[in-house]
Amino acid sequence: MKKILLVLLLVGTSLLSSTLYASSKTVCKETPFQKADEVWTGHYYLNGVMETGSEMLLLPEGKFKWYLAYGALEQYAEGRWWKNGNCIGLKPERKYKKHLRIFPKHLKIEGKFLNVIWNSSGEHGYYHRVEE
């Protein structure tokens, strides 16, 4: 039980200490959106992060909508997304950046899952696409 509580505390602390948004120095360098990348469009849910709910909608033409709830913290952002190699980058619109306390640094493509890389806290959880 102590080990589970310690893991929850560490994950929660690392998520809350994340930097505001993905910077230009991320591993997933921003690139122009390619029509072929639309294969990744769809509705995604976050898994593997306890007590955290998040949804992401990757829209055609490189737009996204994102939501996260962690305890009493709720966040929303819209912006641009791109694929560069084996990652997907997210850049929130300026009006959302100042309010984001937790936001993915980028998403690492692993098969059909998008593993979340949070700023300064490593990889925790993954987004999976909703099959319609």
C-alpha cells in the first residue's frame, strides 16, 4: 500500500511540476503539416495515469483540441499539431498557454498508441484512439 501511495505521489508531483508548454527545443521539432499525417486524426483518451482524465481530438489540417482533469485542476487548449518522424508535436494557441500547468511536451508514436512525454517528468501514460 505504501508503495502504491508513493508512486501516486511521485506521478502527481511530476505532472504538476511540468513546464507550461512544449518549447521549440523539444525532441519533436515543429514541421509543416503534411496531408499524409491525417491518418493520425481522431478522438483519443489518456490511459495509464491514475486519477487523471484527458481527451484529445486531432483534427484534419493540423488542428487539435485537448482537455485534462487532475483533481480540481481542469485545463483546455486548442492549437496546431504535426508529425515529425516517430512523434507528434502539439503547440497550443497563445491565449491558452498562460493557463496551462500540465501539458504534453510531445507524443511518442508506439504502434497505434501515442505515449505522452511530459516536460521534465519523462513518459507517463498513453493516448489511444477511440474506434468508431
